[in-house]
Amino acid sequence: MIVLLLLCLALGSPLAAQEPPHTLQTNDPRLQQGIDLIYQLHFDEADQYFTRLVAAEPDNPVGHFFLAMVTWWRVLIDLDDTRHDEAFYLLLERCVEVCDQRLAQRPGDFDALMCKGGAIGFRGRLRGDRHDFLQAAADGLRCLPLLDQIRQLEPANKDVLFAWGIYDYFVEAMPERYPIVKPIVWMMKRGDKARGLQQLQTVAREGYYARTEAAYFLAQIYRVFEEDDRQAFDYFAQLHQRYPDNALFHRHTARAMIELGAWDQGAALYAEVARRSEAGRPGYHRRGHLEACYYLGRDAFRRRQLDQALGFFVAADSLGQGLEDDHDYVALAALNRGMCLDLQGHRPEALQAYRQVKARPDYRQSHDLADKYLKNPYPSSP
């Protein structure tokens, strides 16, 4: 028997080459390699990586889950673009099917429970982003029994805290910010924002596979819900340093710097966003380029380099032409273009820019300011 085993090893037989199946129960460098491809926005490579995993282990839900996550990040880099939604939902549906098949054979399987909970959770997340709050809440309710089972199976697993942290924070925070959802969440288990933040912070420090998602959630929570620009910047900067090719982390870090008053550093990052956008780098899309032009224009404007500022605002207007949605930065760029033109003494052109602002949805008091400068050239007294 020993001789047979030695012969198999010497000949490089499948017995010797066989690797253990991928699992979320341990820190598997093989999975992390593929996950890093996702966060670096190397989508084609990530698709190939997890497609090979699915082919090698078709009954393992782990490969199916992360294959869906590749498309999730295609969605996330530009949430205004809905072209990838249907593909994402189909991949999640397939993941849930594989999870259910495994659970039918092996009830309580950790990977199947984790992947099913994750798939339903991310489906609910996108439904919430699409303002389908009823379906999003329904997905939240479907996750709860799965989360309980997972926590009982692996109470020390830090990634398990990710879903609980999201639930605890948002089930309390969402009704505060969006009263329309109060009738939806009343039936759900009570949350705790402070506990949710603590759980997400633990995952961001100690998690295996959910570490980056936890850090991104924390950054957005602090930026949007807690209105703590310093905390948001700390997380965005960590993410950008970890994944420098990620356009979303890149833009968020630049904007966070500017919101903290670090204009020189923020403008330098936005200049790189503009260069990468022009080069067609993955994730650097038209709307992100528009955002970069707006802030580069604002930076030039504050330094009273009016010709340069005007060039950036005109570029932002050009990038906004033909967009299906009314993008906020288009209106703000038009407003600032009018202000530049007023300072240069080009009143008729400034009036035209202010009228463009009025033709778009109101954003950050853009209509009030446009009305003000339509009556009196910028800068006018309050």
C-alpha cells in the first residue's frame, strides 16, 4: 500500500494534485486571489477565475457566489447604470439554487448558508438602491433565520458579523432617514446602530472575505448617515491604498479630501481620475469623469484661475450631454460656469448658464443661487 502511494506521488497522479474544496470557514489564499481581482476591477480576469472554480466544483456555492460578486461590482462602480442588474439577479438566483441543493443533502452546511444569506442580502441591497424598499425589506426578513443558523454554527467567525452589522445599523437608520420605509420595517427585528457599527468595525479589522465590504459600508455610513467626513475619509483612504486600481475608491477618496478642505491633494487625485477616464481604464466611466471635471473646475475657481476653471466646467457640461438621467454635477458645473463668466464680464453667456441650471432638478440650492445671479451678477451681496 505504501509503495502504491509513493508511486502515485512520483507520477503526479490526481490523488497527489487534488486540492481541498474552497470554503468560507477558513482563510483560503486561493479565494483571496480571486477576490482581489474583483476589487482591482479586473473583471475579465475575475470572471475567468471564478468560472474555473465553478467548473471544478459545480456543487460548491462559494464559486457561484463570488462569480455573482464580479457582476455586483460592475453594478456598483456606476449605480446610475442599470444594464448589469438583470445579469446580477440571475447569477444570484443560480447561487441560491446551488445552496438549496447542498442544504437538501447537508442541512446546516456553513458555506451554503453563508452564500445563500449573502446572495439574498446583496439582492436586497440592490433592490434598496433601486428604491424597491418593499422587496428589499422582504429579502432582509428572508436573511434573518439564515443569519441565526450561521451564528450558531460559527460564533467566532468574524465574517458572520458583516451581515448582522448591516442589519443592526440600517434597520434603525433607514426609517430615520427615509420615513417612507417605517411601515415596512416595523415587523422586523429591532436593530441597534451603535452595535452595528461595532460589528462592521470588527469585520473591517479581522474579517477574511468581508473585510473590504465592511470597510466600504463603514465609509458610506460615516459619509451619508453619520455625516462624519473624517471617519469616512479614513476608510476610503485605506481602501484606495489597498486597491489603487479601484475607480470607486479612488473617486471617493478624492471627494473626501476636498470635503475636509485638502483641495490640493483631492484635486491631484481627481486629475488622475480624469486621465484614467480618458484612457478608458476599467471603472473610470463618463459620470466619474464628469465628477472629476467639476471638482477640478472648483479647484481652479477657488484659485481664481478662471480660464482653466471655465474649461473644466465646459468639459463637464459636454460629458453630461446625452446622459439618460439628470446628473447633479451637470447643474453645479453650469452654475459655476455662469459665475466664472460673470467674473470675466460675459454677462449674456452667464445668464444662459444660469438658465441651464433652472432647467435641471434642484440640487444643493442650485435653483436659489441661479435665481440670485440671474437678478444680479456674481458676486452679488446676500
